[in-house]
Amino acid sequence: MEVHANNNAPTKNVWQSTTSTRLSLGQWLGIFLRPTADTMESSGPSPTSLNNFRVVYLITQMVGAAIVILMGSWIGVHLGGLSWTSNPATQFNWHPLLMSIGMIFLYGNSILVYRGFRYARKKPLKVTHAAIHGLAFVFTVVALVAAFDSHNLAKVPIPNMYTLHSWVGMAAVVLFGLQYLFGFVSYLFPGVRESMRSTYMPVHVFFGVLGFVLAVAASLLGLLEKAIFAMPDYRYLPPQGVLVNMIGLLLVVYGGLVVFLVTDPMYKRKALPEDAMLLTHSPSSQ
Ligand code: HEM
Ligand code: HEM
């Protein structure tokens, strides 16, 4: 989004300015949320823009929690609850629950960690980023086992990997696995040289965000698929249908908010002086 702003006249209304300066989407939103002069500055996060970050971050967390809670309610109230291999039909229900915790809520939170905790030191942030992704991966593996078991252990076994949902979902999981491997080796252990870390960073961010978008897309496809399997009367929009559609909309909102917060340059974490000190002591402090 591009708006013309005059850096030399901070009290001038943004609509009347003449010199061209790029405003990020966050600053653009800031104009509406709090119309003060510092929303016109394009370099670095101002206190106002960070307040906007906090508000959007809080809303994002609430939407993410709502997805998990509503998914749990759908499973508990309409899909027969949870079990393991004793009943493959309800064993399946772990799949959407654990995927929405792992591939959606935890994944989103992990990629937001550098921006949500911007004043923490780099090294603990990296360890937290890697640990939350690791936890998300464990949830994802158990969720996949539940889906495959529910097909293979059914009285009449169901073929595997035949749907678009399963293909998009598997693409997201494979990308996630590769991303983890490359991220870990480059930035945590053993760590590669500084020039390679900087060259790889935009690639890491791009594929990290792409994996998240794929996970949201896979969840939407899976949700629709399960809704059609589970509700012969879906076309009459029963209460269960409204619940499923609401979860889908919340997934879109959560996905949009996370991508916004993680890609807006204004919210990017600025290096702390301690980071530079760490750089001189550790080969992997980027
Ligand atoms: C990022 C999240 C998700 C990923 C990576 C994912 C991945 C997969 C994969 C790989 C399968 C194939 C299992 C097999 O062939 O045996 C599958 C099956 C299934 N998933 Fe998901 N899933 C995700 C989220 C969801 C959600 C939220 C739902 C909602 C209920 C869902 C519903 C289903 C259904 C109904 C099946 C069985 C039919 C089929 O194979 O497509 N999935 N999922
Ligand atoms: C599936 C695994 C991973 C995904 C999806 C992922 C994704 C991302 C994304 C989207 C960002 C941009 C964050 C921002 O700009 O605020 C990022 C930054 C970063 N990630 Fe990862 N990452 C993964 C694993 C790792 C691992 C294992 C490490 C090793 C420590 C790592 C290290 C970093 C570093 C150092 C940054 C730069 C933060 C900054 O802007 O200063 N990532 N990652």
C-alpha cells in the first residue's frame, strides 16, 4: 500500500502531503487507529505503531484460541468425542484437533515470537522459535497417525492420500519438515557462516510463511470435506454447519492476521546491542 507523506512537515495531514514516502500496511492502519504525527514516519516502529501491534497481536491470539476451542466443541458435541485405536472413527477426531493446535495455533505463534517478544535477546528467541516449531511438529505427527489409522483400521479400509486436502496437507508438512531442518542447521546448530545466514534468511522467511498459508488452506479443505462427510443435511445449514463455517472463517482471519503481523516491515524486530555482543561470541547468533 503506498501513500504520499511529507517527512519534513509532520503536523501536515497525510492526505495533503507532497513528497513520496512508502507507508507500510501497519502505518496505514495506524492512520485510522490513532491519527497522530508519528504514524507518518516510515523508519522503525514508533510507540503508536507498536501499540497497534499489541492490539492486533492480542486479537490474533484470541482468534487462534477460539479456533481450537470451537474445534474441540465440534468434536465433543457433534463428532462423538475422542478415542484411540479401539474406535478408528473417533480416533480420527484427534486429527483436526491436533492439527489446529500444531499446524495452526503453535505454528502461527512460533513465527510471531520474534515480533511479540522483540525486547528479548536473540538466542533465547531462537531457541523458543525452534522449540515451539518442534512441539508443533510432534502434534502434527500424532495428528497424521490418527488420520492414517482411521483409514487403515476401519472395518472396510479407506484408501489413503486420494484427496486434494491430503495432498495440500502433506505438502505443508513436508515443507515444514525441510524448513525445520534448514533453519536448525543454519541458525542453531552447527550454524553456518554469517554471509550464508543472511543470504538464506529471506528464503527462510518466504517458505516459513508459505508453509503457514498452505496449512491454513489444507485445514479449510479438510474442514469442508469432513463437514460434507459428517452432515447429510449440510445444505439446510444445521447448527453444526454454522459452527463449521465459523471455524473456517476464523481460520481465514487468523491466517490473515498472522501473515500481516509477520510480514509488515514496520513490526520487524530491531537488533539489540546485546545481539551484536553475542555475535562476537557465538557462530550462530543471527
Ligand atoms: C494443516 C492441517 C492439516 C494437515 C497437514 C492434514 C493432512 C492430512 C493428510 C495427509 C491426510 C491423509 C490421511 C490418509 O490418507 O490416510 C488427511 C486426511 C483427512 N483430513 Fe486432514 N489435515 C489437516 C487438517 C485437517 C482439518 C482441520 C480437518 C477438519 C476436519 C481435516 C480433515 C481430514 C479428513 C476428513 C481426512 C480424511 C479424508 C482424506 O484423506 O482427505 N484435516 N489430512
Ligand atoms: C518449520 C520451521 C520454521 C519455520 C516455519 C520458520 C519460519 C520463520 C519465519 C516466518 C520467520 C520470520 C519472522 C519475522 O520476521 O519476525 C523466521 C525467522 C527466523 N527464524 Fe525461523 N522458522 C523455522 C525454523 C527455524 C529454526 C529451527 C531456526 C533456528 C534457530 C530458525 C531461525 C530463525 C531466525 C534466526 C529468524 C530471524 C528472526 C529475525 O527477523 O531476526 N527458524 N522463521
